[in-house]
Amino acid sequence: MINMQRAAIFVAVVEAGGFTGAAQTLGLTKAVVSANVKTLEKELGVSLLSRSTRRVSTTETGERFYQHCLRLLQDAERVLEDVRGDHSGLSGSLRITTTPEYGMRVIVPALAAFSARHPQLRIQHVSSSQNDDIISGRFDVAIRLGHLADSSHHARLIDRFDIYPVASPDYLKTLGKPLLSELAQLADAKWIAHSRLSTPLSWQVTTPKGENVFFSARSPAMIVADSASSLLAFALEGAGVAILPAWLVKEALAKGDLIHLLPDHHFPRQGIYALYPHTRHVPERVRAFIDFLYRRVEGADREDINL
């Protein structure tokens, strides 16, 4: 059986990059930290760390063991927090990662409201345009937008949203012809694309007749950016056509700063998913927040429909 204290010390050494840093983090002496790791290696019969004069790093076996230790320690922490929560409400920490745009508009307000209900719960929100790894990033929940790739994690569909091809009036004036009204014309446009998408300029589109056709831009994107907010900014500056979430361009469309191109054609709806680690014990705080977010988004959608 693994000694959980030694496993925690080993994890601290890996994350600190050495025994000295781990000792400072844990409030132990360097000798105690080193002795525990040596005992752990002796018990397992393998070498977990490669040691040098400046830094230690994991061996191939050590890296696999480190990932297992992370899961074990997180599971143990979740069990303890849930037991305590039976008496004092949700506590511990809830660490969430989202894209900057959706995080600012939806997740941060939801987290603020959730925090007000559970004052003992510490909340950490990480905003990133990258799909940060849930396990190595120690995230309880990751909010992912778009098409969900195969994953070993649990996933719950929170909502769906439309995407629109949009451009500014200034860009459309540079074309010297009427407003783009056919897919063939749209294919010839100057495109702004999201670098994180594998095929940002190829889509299955539903025509006004209900036919599903394959759309692809004829030329590579002239501008590429790594966030939806950057794509929006480029489009507002007249740099070309971008495909963006309806919730992100809603205000710009209402003001006339952007124009929804080919509104009678429908690009595929995208999903909003809450991903969380596939563990035997899902923390109550994770289940509670995902349920809370689902109900909140569902309520907001109803209000939009009523408007």
C-alpha cells in the first residue's frame, strides 16, 4: 500500500524541481524530504528521480508514478472535503479554467453567485485560450466550447450556441460589389481564422432549402489569431470575415458595427461542455457547481427567448 504522506512529498519534489524547494513548501527539512523519497523508491524497487547538482527530474517511471500520485491525492482530498461538507456546507477549493471571452460573460458571474451561496469555498478561475490539461493543471472543471473531441474525462453538455460569419461595413465596402449573398462569394473573402481550430475555414452548412453542403474558403486565412476576442477585434477593424459565436457578436450586430453574412444559411451549432476528471469519487462541489451553472444558463436562455 502506498504511504500517502510519502506520495505527497514526492509530488512536492517534482513540482518544486528539487528537495530544497519542496522542503520550504512543506515546512520540513531537506533531509526529511530526501529520506522519504529514498524510502519510497526502496519500497517500489524503482528509481523515480534523476538527480543532478542543480535540479532533479522524473525518470520515465517516475513521471507515470507522479501522475498516479496526483490522482490519488486529489481523490483523498475530495473525500475529506465531502465528509466535512456534510456538516459545514461546501468547502475546500474549486479550480476552473475557461476561455477568456466565455469566462468573462458567463462563468465569472456564475462563480460569483455560487461563491455567495458557499462562503467557505475557495474559488480559482484560470482564463486561457489553450485547452490546458485538466490533470496536470489540477483543474476541477474545464469549460470547453465547440466540438468536443474524444476524451477520457467526464463531460456534461451545458448549452449550445450558433456561430455566424461576420464582417464590418468598412470591409464590405472594399469589395466594390453588393453584400455577399452566396456561399461562393463568401468562399472568396479575406478570412480571419482561429489558430486553435484544426479546420477553421471548412464547415458543413445548411442552405435555405435545407440541404447540407460542404463549405470551404478558397484561400488560406490572411490573419490568424489565438482567441475569439482577437478575431472579433480584427473583424471590427475591417480586416476581413470571421466566424464567431453569436453570443460574442450580439452587441456589435445590434449596433451595426458588424454584419451577419448569409443569415439564411446555418453553420453548425457548437456545444458548451463542463469537463471534469474521470475519478471514482466526484467531489460534491464539482457536481453542485455544474448543476448550478446548467440551471443558470438554462434560465438565461429562457429569458432570451421571452425577449
